[in-house]
Amino acid sequence: MNIFKIAITMASIVMITGCASGLNSIQEREYSAFERDGVLVKEKNPSTGVALGLLPGGGSFYAREPALGVVNLLLWPLSILWDPISGSDGAKSINYDLTKYQLKKDKNKENSELDSKLSLNEIDQQEYILHKRKIDQKYDY
């Protein structure tokens, strides 16, 4: 009877805390565009997250969700039903966030360089606007 209560408690915790959140539909489209355009920052491999999810809590730990990893460790082997998905979703979320950060950083750097050229009179206002539009289009995801 005690084991049953522990299992119910652990299942409740999982339901309350949820799994590593995946990307929403808009983010999924952006992620695909990042892959297509070769700009995706690949720090984590979603396939590795799936494989590690078969181990006790492995997918969640891989996706930087240690609290959920501990819960999944305690609920293993039941956690095999959801932890591979958590590992994959978490890896994609990490890659997505890092890519967005890198693109923003790169865009700011290019804009700063362009601003410097304008302030040093290396380009005129018309060239500035043209290059600014190109930069905006380049980073428009």
C-alpha cells in the first residue's frame, strides 16, 4: 500500500510539473527555417535526448531539467513513456533559444558596424537605408 501511495504522489508531481516544454507551432516553423538556412545552433541533439530518455531520467537531465530528471528517475521504468519526448523537446528548445540569441547578437553587430560607417561618413544616408533593409531581411525569421 505504501508503494502505491508513493507512485500516486510521484505521478501527481509529474502532472503538476509537466515535461520539458516543446516549441509552439510558430517556433517549430522558425526552427525548420533555421535548419533550412543553416543557421541553427546545434548544442543539443534531439535524437540523443530521445536515446537518453530511455535511461532513468536521462532525457530530462540532458534537456537541463534536473528536477524533472529526478522525478523521472524515481518513476523509471514508467518514465520511458514520456522522458524520450522530454529529451527531444528540451534539446530543440535549447537549440532554438541559442539560435535566437546568436541571430540577435549578429544582427546587432552588423547594425552597429553600419551605424559606425554612417557616423564616419563612409556611406551616405541612402546607402545606410539600403544596407539596413538588407540586414533586417537577412535576420527576419
